Amino acid sequence: MELLWAHVGITWWGVLGVILATLVLYLVYAGALKVFGPRLSASTSTLSIAVLAVLSAIAGRSMLGDSPTLLGGLTAIATLLALEAVMGRLRLAARTLRRGDRTAVRKQPVRRQRARRPTVALVNGRIHDDALAGLGLSREQFLGQLRQAGVHHLADAGLVIVEGREGLTVIRVGHTIDEVLIEGVVGADLVSATLIRR
């Protein structure tokens, strides 16, 4: 039984050590990606991929200490998820405060960011920042997704729906979407009648 516990369990001091190591390495890794991430992710070279893989492996192994265990791994995962939720909330609060709307931070519960129902984010070239805030997306992230979807001019997009974590649906100007396809979409009332085929 002791042998099994050695592979599965962890002491309370071990839990504290994993949490502390995960916190420090999360901040260091996030900082490194902020500085070097754009260059590494822009390059598809084998070396760039290897550098990212090695950094991830070093960080992951260092979080677990001398002897990785199941409960130590679960502690590290829980800590990482909690840190990401907190940092996401702080980023949203900072963006909202920069725009000058201090009350919106309190209005956006964290669970809405997790749910991510399909949401209308752009109609007739106009971005709806409130919809993006509800999704936990910054304008910069959304614009990046638009570029990846092949949108080169905002005026060319008649309707853009953020499909949860699956990407974007882009309806170009001059095209329509069947009414049934926007039923249940958050913000469907924002879609102009000219974009809907009834």
C-alpha cells in the first residue's frame, strides 16, 4: 500500500510546493511567451517547434518536483486552470477600464466566459465590443481571428458569429443566412433583415 501511495499521493507540504512552483513557472513561461512567443509562433521551423516543446517540458517537469505523482499532477493542473481563469478576468478588467467602463467588469460573470455560446460579434462591418467582452475576447484577438478567416476589410463582412471555441462564421456582404441558422445565437436581434433569408 505504501508503494502505491508513493506513486499516487502527495503530502500537504508537497501540495504547497507544487502550487508555488506552478505559480512561479506560469508567470515566467507567460512572460517568455509574451516576449518571444510572436516570433516563435510566426515561424514554422523545426527549431521553433522544438524550443516551444522543450520549454513546455521543462516547465511541466519542474512543477511536479522530485517525484511526480498523480495527486501532484492534478494539483498542478488545477493551479494552472485557476491561474488562467484569474489572468483572463484581470485582462478583461484591464481592457474594460482602459475603455472607461468600470461597471462592465462587475457585470460579466466568469461563467459566461466559459459558456461561450455562439454570439454575433460583427454586423455590417461594425464590431460589437460588448459581445466580445461577454466572450472574454479582446478586440485584438477577434481581429486576429478575422484575418485568419480571410477577412481583409471589415466592410466586406456582413455578419460574423463567434462559434464558441470552434472559430468564426463569416457571412460576406451580398450573401444571406437562413433564419433558422441564427436561432439561439446571442445577439441575433442585431442582425439586419437584409442579411437573413426567411
